[in-house]
Amino acid sequence: METYLYVAQIILAIVLIAVFLLQVRGGGLGGIFGQQTGMYRTKRGIEKTLFRFTIVLMVIFVIIS
């Protein structure tokens, strides 16, 4: 049983790192491809989904840990 928890924790850690890297602070997903935006805007669409997914993954990771 412990082995499954260790494997799940490792997989969650890798997925969390990938999700963190996908989030560009203040720039949205366009910032990954070089788009510059100087104004503040709210999260919409995939950015909002990715943000919520990150929170859910973090909670699961803490519970498993």
C-alpha cells in the first residue's frame, strides 16, 4: 500500500511542476508565445480551468503527503 502512495505522490509532483510552469504570472497563456500585455485582466477560459486544476492538485498532494 505504501508503494502506491509513493508512486502517486511522485506522479502528482511531476504534474504539479508542469502545471506551475504552464502558468505565466500576469501574462496569461499568450505570454508563453511572446505576447506582451501591459494591462491587468481576469482569468478566463483555459487559464481559469488551469488555475482551479492547480488548486485541486495541490490539495490532493497535501492529503496524500
